[in-house]
Amino acid sequence: MATPSSALAQFGGTPVRSAPWPKWPVADSHCQRNLLNVLHSELWAISGCSQKQDLFEKQFGSDFADFCGMRYGVPCANGTAALTIAMEALGIGPGDQVIVPGVTWVACPSSVYQLGAVPVLVDIDDKTLCLDLMKVEEAINSKTKAIMAVHLYCSFVDLKKLKKLSKKTGVPVIEDCSQAHGAKWGKQRIGSFGEISTFSLQQSKLLTCGEGGVCLTNNRELYYRMQEFRADGRRYGGTVKPWNDYQIKNSGLESGRNLCMSEFHAAIACAALPRLDQQNQWRRDRAHHLETMLQEVDGVEMVDCPEDVSERTFYRLCFRINRTTFQDASVAAISEAMSHELKLLVDRIDPPLNQHPLYDPRKSPRLKSNKERQQRYNPQLFTLPASEKAYDNCITMPHQMLLGDERDMQEIVMAFRKIQAEIGQHL
């Protein structure tokens, strides 16, 4: 029986962690100046009419494209909007198929079926938890119009093999980098390998403005099309008159909708971008220190990363758990105990999409009267054994903990050790 001092915090013991973790998101004076600039500018949206000539939204698209080594950037309302306009620009619609990893956030497959296309769920690689490219190749057929390659859990799709597969099959890649802002594969930034790359700027992300998204491409035609798909058929261009005028002009070559990023969100994103590399380096240093200390803890290791990744990023820091060293406790129980010890949300990875409670297109009003189409979208048609195994054996922690110091990393190790010793008392 554990003594009161060693009992798990979840059951009345003293937690390992008493101090607060570093805050996230981070706001500085640059961010405040930008927001005040927008507030008093009379231009709060790119669809607004104003004498102001410069748009934070357009600046962010250009700056972030430059940062990633790409030619063009199109900001939009959120990461789902980014995936949507990327697929629309590639001409994806009803009857088409898009390959999606078996483990990812539900916005990835949901954005596919909202366009009338069919998400084809493909299992993940055991080591990286990202797409298994051998299974991707097996899944490609004449209806496959894109591969949605999602970089997840501080790891990455094998981009060298992915480029070869895309060239061999002629299927374009949408590189979803929503968990990998600023990472590098060799000398190239992640986000510069697909026909289009997409990023979310939601509050929890490494680069955030609260809610936002952005698409990058080197293709001018796709750049123009994505502008129109996110702004009701309008794009940048034309002369802005010296009196109140619009920054975006009617084109109408595409039938779009309003998926624009506001100037307030763009102003925050512009202020956050210059901090990204420094924050990522700090996280890398802390993660390296933590990984070194974890070598002394049986049954806990970080998820693998391809060796070609030269600058790794850490969004949801992912640990693979050997549950026998935790007295066969479930990862749900381990993550709950870790949350109490560290006063931090520790969680499992996303459930496999064939059993995810938030992903079932058959519930959509668009499909409720069509049994044949409902069956085509049934996520349980796909078997995802590697995804299911990872769900049963991996936990994640949010990246703001890596903005702490080395003592903070030591407390994470202490929490793992404490739970290994005490969790058996509560099974």
C-alpha cells in the first residue's frame, strides 16, 4: 500500500508538479501593436472597404510562403478551410477519392466528404505513426485524386518516398503540416514538398492566431484558384483607388465562398511568425534533454522520426508506452494519472478514424436518404491494425511544457516513475 506522500495525486496524493507551466498562446508588444493598427485602420477584413493600402492578411501569406521556401501563400479561416480550398483548386469533387491516414484529426476526412469525394483511410507506419506509403500505393486507383500526407505527433511522412510515389502514379500530394510549422527535411522546410501544403493556425498550434489557416503552393494557377475559392470568386488585383475601395476584386472564374481570415487574426499571425524558429529551437533542446533522461525509465520512449528530418518540431509530444512496465494499466489510465501529477492535459493520440466518435459521414443530412452512398462512406469498411495498436499504446503532451526548463523535464520523468510504482494499487 502506498504511503500518503507517494500515493497518486488522482487518488489524494501530492502531485509531482506544483508550479504552473509556461502559458500558451504567447502575446507580446509586437502583437499588441498590430492589433491596435487593425482596430483603428477601418479595415478589419479583406472584404472591407477602406483607404488603407496594406493588408496584414496578404503580408502574412507572403511572409509565411517565404519562410517555407514557397512562392505563394493564401491565408484562410482555419485549417479545415485550407484543406477545402486546396482540394477544390485541384478539382476534387463528387466521385473522386482522396487518401487520408487512419490516424489524424477528423477535419482531414471530413473536408473530403464535404466536397462529395470519398476519404480512403490508409493505415499508418508503426514507427512514425504517419502514412504507411506501401499501403498508400496499394490503395491508389483510377479514382484517386490526391494523397493527404499528414505530419503527426512530432514525426513525419517519409517525403523522399512520397515524392517518388507521387511522380510514379501522377497523384498530387496535399502536405498537411498543421503540426509541423517550421520543421525541416534536409535543407527544405516541411510544407515545400506537396503540390499544395496546408497549415492550421488554431490556438494550440506552434504558430497560432487563435483560428486561421494558410495554403502554400509554387503553382501560380493554383494560387489564383485558391484565392477565389476562399473569397467568393474574388482575388487580389487591380488598382486600389485613393478613396475607400476594396483590396480584392471580382473575378468569378471560380464559384467560391467566404473562408477568409480576418485582419485581426492575420495581424496576430504576422507578429507570431518571427518568434517561431526561436521557440522551436527551445522546444528541441528541452525535448532532447527529456529524451536523454527517459533512457533511464523502462517502457517509455518518444515516437520515431525519419532520419532525414534535420530540424524536428514538437507539437503534441508523443510517447510510446510499454504497458507491462506500468503493471498492464491502460494508456487511458496512465494518461489520466499523468494529468493529475503534472497538472497538464495528457491524453491518448486521436482514435483511429474507423472508430472515431466524431467521424461518421453517414450522419450527414446529405447522406441520410441514400443508403448506397451511406455505405460508400462507412469508415468501418477500412481495417487499421497499426492505427489501433498505436491508440492502445501511445500518449501525448502539449508543446508548451517544452517551453520550460530542465527541471520541468525532470518532473515529467518523476511522474512516469511514480505512476509505474503506484498505479497497480488502483487497477
